[in-house]
Amino acid sequence: MRSLQTYKLLIAGLIGAGFISSSNIAVAQVGFPPPPPKVSPAAGVIDMHVHPDPDVFGRALTDYELATIARRKGMRGIVIKNHVVTTNDRAALVMQQVPGIEVWGGIVLNKSVGGVNPSAVEWMHRMSGGRGKVVWLPTFDSDKHVKTLVDKNQSGIVVATNGQVTPELEAVLKIIAREDLILATGHISADEVVTVVKRAKELGVKNILITHGLTNIPGLSFEQAKQVTAMGAMIEICYLQFMTGPTAQYKWMTHWEKVDADVVARAVKEIGADHLVLSTDLGQQGMMTPPDGVENEIAAVKAAGVSQSDIDKMMKKNPAKLLGLKD
């Protein structure tokens, strides 16, 4: 059973996030959901990590449905991620269907697209509509992911060894730099992350996002996080990881370490909000919608003591910077 102090912190977060006001706090404590805010706390947010349908995994919402809900909440934009196919073309189509919200996509360099395949990246960024912005390094086909979640005796895609990136990744990094794309590190190991960020900066890559950097994949330590942010990278923290861990509601979530609002608060103090991005990584069947996740994430980090100005940096300004947008 939750303590009274826990409830007080939750109510404080809901008030701070705009879900309830002090005038109707009594209503919020008697078993009813909070009333809808006049303006959603998600307004103006760009979620850099969502997983809609169609997909090879169970997803709760289609691209169109997700964009419609995000627009209703006043969100500025979403970035569609898929582990097996490109999403830049889907992003262009959904923007035609749902005007009034920005949608971007990209490519994940898993085996389905040939792995770390420079040709696939070249064709992705050339797609009409100009919505291909993110290049994620391997996710479930990475060596780190395979050894952590599948079988420690199996091997996956390696992008860097002995302090050097592979020739294929070198070619991909040059394309990312030339086209001013975003490099997202996917599910590679912490040591690979450090090597990749160093080489990417040497090659002129301006926008680097360390995918859910503080959970067990990739498993960055705070010292490593400070090392890569000092080189200009940003660390992503996802709301999905607030709910993972051994007591998570679904079996697939129990294998991921929990990284919650308290970790966000520590990261803001030790790394700085200028170097952090909060996203959701939501869209899975049976889970809340990503826009609901944005609202919950804001309430949780506010309850943990993070200021609204720092939240705005991590959920509005920093994503816009990565995407080359004006604040």
C-alpha cells in the first residue's frame, strides 16, 4: 500500500503538470480520475520515440490514430520508429492525413535492411516528403541486445571494436554528417556508444541521441553519460523504462532495468537538462497511448522535483534542436 507521502507527491505532480488545480484537489482524492486540464501538459512536446502499427510486434495504435491523438493533445510532433522497416515514407503519408502536427521517421540498421548498410541510409534520406531524419544503429540484432536478452553465447551485429568503428559504420556516419541527420545509438553496448560518439563527432555529425542510455541496454554508467554528453551527445530517457523491471505488468518488460523519475532528477543534477531528452518509447499493445505517457512522464518528473523549465528543455527544446527546428 502506498504511503500518505507518496500520494502527496503524486498529487503535487498532477497539480504541477496541470491535470488538477488546488481548488479541486478534494475531488481528486476520493476515487475519481483527475478532471481534464484546459491545456494538456503534452502541448508543444516532441516525442522522439514512438512505436505505432503496422509492425511485426503488437501495437496499440496506427500511425494515423497516434498522430490524431497527439494533435488533439497539442503536441508539436512525433518520431515513428520501427525495428524492421523504414518509417520516413509513413511519416510523409500521415502528415497528409493529419495536418497540424509534425511527423518524422527514419531507419533502424537491423538485418532486415542489410544491417549497417550505407546504401539503405542513402535511399532513406532521399525519400520524397523529406521526413527521414533519424538513423538508429542496430536494436534487437545488435550484439549487446542478443547477449543480454536472447543468449549470451550468440552473436549479433557489432559496430565498434578496440576503439574503432567498422568500415560500414564509418560510411554511414559520413552520410549522417553530410545530410545533417540524427544518429541514434540503438541497442549497442556502452563501450560501443563511447567509441561511436567520438568518431561521429570527428566526422562532423552534429546531432547524436543515446537511445534509452541509462537502462541495461546500452547500460551507460553516469560517468560514461557525462563523457558522451561532453562530446555533444544527448541522453534519452524513456517513460517505458519507468514501468519496467522485475515487477512489471508484462513478461517482456521484466528484462529491462527500471529507470524512473528519480533517475531523471539525478541526471538533471549531474548531467544537466541541456543534455537530456525525455521520450516515451510507447505504442505497445496493452499499454497507454504515447501522448498519455507524455502527460504521465511530466507529472512523475515534476513530483520528483524537476522544474518545468528543465522539462521544457528535455521534451521541447532539445528534440527541436536535434531535428533542426526553431524553438
